[in-house]
Amino acid sequence: MSHGSSSGSLLAIFDLAASWGYSFLSHGSPEKEKTLAMIKPDGLFGNYTDEIKRVILHSGFSILKEMSIQLNEVNVRLFYAEHSKKSFFPSLVKYMTSGPVFVMILEKVNAIADWRALIGPTDASKAKVTHPDSIRAICGLDLERNCVHGSDSPQSAAREISFFFGDTLSSVGTWFGEPD
């Protein structure tokens, strides 16, 4: 799908987000949480960054910080350490070092679940069938080149946010881009 023809589909995701319910603390205040969102090299090469950011903002997220960064092999091996024993790991490292990524800290009520719902299933080719309005269905290609990443739990979100916006990257190698 071409970049220009996907705008309507991506913004249609807002309709789904607008219909989601929110959890509340016992005193009635909405509980905001943070999550990490990453646009992977194929998303940047496909010029989807601006469209994805529009969907994020239209879906009620705040973007607290953002930066573009070129990951090196050490960075990728650390970030995806839980996959290091899997057969696809060498290909994942090659893919994630093939170009820059764009990372953001997102915040809203139910941020983790809502971002994962917007991006859809991990395998973009399956997402095209089961979740055709998801970001991965619109922007991704397959299981590996799926355009975006989202934290899967509060613990992962904390670790991933710290990885990119804490001291981790400066201690493991060269990276490009400064947090805004």
C-alpha cells in the first residue's frame, strides 16, 4: 500500500480508540501509564513516522519524549536479549541495525494495552487479514518487518523506556540523536 493511500486507514484507527473504556483508581481518577513505542527501520524507510504520530495523538496519547536513533549490534542484542536463543535472532539483529528507529515515550490511561491494540498482531501479514486497520497491517510487511514495537507489560515498558531514555545506550555504544 502506498504511503499516501494509508492516511485514511490509519486515522480510522482513532474510531476504535475512541470507543475503548478506561480503568479508574478507587478514588475515580484515571490512572495514566507510560509505554515505549518504536517505529522500526521499515517504518522510517516507508515514511510512516508522521502518520503514525498523528494516529498516536488522535488516539489520546501524549508523546512525552521522542528521538531518532541508529542502533548498533550491541544495542539490539541488549534490547532483544530475551530472544537471543531463538532461531530468528541473527536476522532480527541485522534488520534492527539496517537503519534508524524512532522511539517515543507515550502516556495515557491504559497506554500499554491501547498502543498494542493500535499496532495489531506481531505478524503484519496475518494482521492484514485479522486486524486490517491496525498500524502493522497498513505499514508492516511480515513477522520481522512489522513496522512498530510496543511494550507488552508495565515491567517491559519501564525497562525499555530506561534503555532508550536513561543511561543504558550511552554506556554500551555510539548512538545518534538526542532526546527532545
